[in-house]
Amino acid sequence: MQAYDEKQTTDQGFTIYAAPTRGVNDSLSFRPDNPLVSDLRVRQALLHATNAKQVVDTLFSANYPQATSAIASSAAGYVNPQRQANLRTRLRPTPYWMKRAGRRPPTAFAPKMASGWR
């Protein structure tokens, strides 16, 4: 069922059961070989100028959550890019000034090991 038909259907008393996609999300992709968007800066400007949440809220219903990746979050192999970016930030190498001062950066996570683990 199309998103624009859902309100009319529920207003008539029908219940909609919407299973999430198990693969690839709807997306808008640019072909870099197109002269209009061949410059990376143009594509980045379009990315930053587009309010993805507003697009999703306008075109879709609550059954279509905003995607975080081209791959559906329910698909095998999905990696949340925000979580990945946070881990990259936390796992940065120790800055030179901290090494020189004999300090260590705060640990992002510490593995929990049993005392008898070998």
C-alpha cells in the first residue's frame, strides 16, 4: 500500500499491518558522471541543504521511518553510521601533547574479563 493511501484506509476503520523492509531502503542517488552533480562540493551542498526528516514526514507515513543507511536497519550486515562515527571519534590515537605529559585519553570502553581468563 502506498503511504498516501494509509490515512484514507485507517479513517475507514481498517488496520494496516506494515512489515519493515528487509533489504534496501528507498533512496535518492546522484550519478557523479552527470555534469550537473559531478563536483563533489555540489553533492555535499545538496546533502546539507536537504532536510531529510521533512521529506520523509511529507511523503511518507509513520510506517516509513527515516533511514540511516541505504541498507535497512533490519537487514543482515547493517551498520549504523552514527554509531560507527562515534566509535571512530572515541578510538582516536592519543594526541602528542597527552603522550608528552604522560597522560592517556579516557577509554571509550574497557573489555570486561574474568580474572582467570587466559
